[in-house]
Amino acid sequence: MSCQLLGNGQGATLIEAALFTVIALGIVIGGIVFFEQASTSAKTTDSVRVMANLQSQIRAIFQSQANFGTSVLTTLLITSKAIPASMLQDTDSDGDFDTIVNVFGGTITVTGATRQFTVALTKVPVDVCSRMVPFDAGGSGLIGTGIASISDGTATDSDGLAAADAATFCAKNASAGEVTLTWTFDR
């Protein structure tokens, strides 16, 4: 005996209806998972692009100077229009941008370190971190060249970080699946 689900004489059993529902749910869940993976991949690509652009902008601003000084360079980058407006935020509500934000909702802080400079990113998801931090002994990595070191606030690696070791490095001092990273770059 089958249950008529359609009014035009064509029917489907409850088992067929349940099977259809399971298949439809599988497709929806698969789509959500795919979307989340694509979103993470896009944010990772955007973060890599931002890091490469920041290095280029900082080096261009300081190309005629002997060093980067030792102060926070965030305001200089903002006032020199080296940062896209979409990455800027007015955190003190005074009408002026004062913070650089990353795609994960964290901040980006750039600081001079005499003949080097640092770029710190907060709230970087561990899975994105593990894609961004690898670099070779010559200072080249996915985010660019001139990498002197990478730090997670506790551990610092200055002789290269292999892709195979990146996940462990990123997860070691993560909190709630996020980590703060600070790269030091040579001139």
C-alpha cells in the first residue's frame, strides 16, 4: 500500500519521500561545506595579497631613508593612502581612520624596528595561519620576500618554517582557534 503524495494520480511512497529528503539535505550540507571552504580560501588569498602589498608600500615609503625608525607606522600608512579604505576603521569615532583591519576581523599593526619592520595580524584562524607562515631559509614565502622571522607571541622561527611544521606552529599558542602572528621583515 502506498501513500499518495501528489494529487494527480502519481504517487510516491513515504520511503521515496524520505530518500528524496535525505538526498536534498546532503546536497544542501555539501553546498554549505563547499561555500565555507571557498570563503576561507578567498580570505586566505586576500590576506596573502594584503601582506605582499603592505611590504611593498612600506619599502616604497622608506626607500630613501636609512631605516624604518622604531615607532608604529600604521598612521603613516593610513595618511599616505597606502591602505585601501575598505581595510580601515575609525575605532575612536572621531571621523578619522585609525586602525587597519584584516579580513578576519582582527587588526594589522605595522611597526618600525630600525633596519627592519614588523607586521602583526590578530585573529588569524589556525587553518589560514598554517597556509601563510611557511618560509624558506632565504626569507621567501607565500606572503613575499625578506622575511626575517615569524612569531606567534611565544615561539619565534627565524631560520625558515617548513609547510609540514606550520600547522603545529600555528596551533601551539592559539586561543579559540585563532592566533596572533608577527612577521619581521628585512629592508
